Amino acid sequence: MVRHIYACPLRWSDMDAFGHVNNAVFVRYLEEARIDFMFRLAPGDGSPSFSGGSVVARHEIDYVRPLVHRHAPVTIESWVTKISAASLTIAYEIKDEDQVYVRASTVVVPFDLEAQRPRRITAEEKAYLKEYMDDSADSGSGALAA
């Protein structure tokens, strides 16, 4: 299985009063990794895949251990655990080489911005997503996957 790798920088402002990255900031980290995965790496030159919009239908996050600020980025690995006709589930691990800080999943729904309604996943998008597919994990709870 292929995983998308994103090096996420930590910002001083990400910390809370307890000296570690605030739990709400992790949602922004997941967003950065997801955008990098779905948009910047969309298949084909000039491909419209994933460019029409999407909405988050669900987030599930398990905080495994605190992450304190440092200058080195944290690694976010992303992969797909489920693809349906009009949604997909992305699983993540926010980690270093030897420890995991967060396990999470997001249900994403492609969205037609012009029509203001959900749309189906295209064949091109599905082919791209299948390269990152791992359905061996518990697809009912993506945050607990891996």
C-alpha cells in the first residue's frame, strides 16, 4: 500500500498553555495533508480532479500522545480506507519515525460548487484514490486504523 507523506511544520502559535500542540490544531494539520494529497497531487496535467470542491462530512481523531513544539516538521501519512460512489474516507497518522501522536480519519464528499450539491467521484479520481487504498483496516473506525 502506498501512503501519501506530508512534512508539516510546527508553528510556535500551535502550542497551548500546557506547552504542547493544542488538540484543535491537529484538525488544521490534517487539512494541510489532505489538501496536499487531493489537490496538489491530483492526477494529470490540467486535470479537473478534486478541483471542483469537497466538504468534510466527519472527522474522527484519537490523540495518542502530546506533541511539543520543535523546529523539525512532523510527518503526516495519509491513505484511503473507503471509496463509495459519492464519498471517501482518508486515514492519517501524525508521527515521527518512532512514535505516533495522532490517528485520525476524515470522510470527504466531493462537492459541485456551482450546483451547490454533492457529486459522484469520477473514474479518474477513483483510479487515483485506489493507488492509496488500504481496506484491510477497520473501515468503520478510520482513526483506529493502522
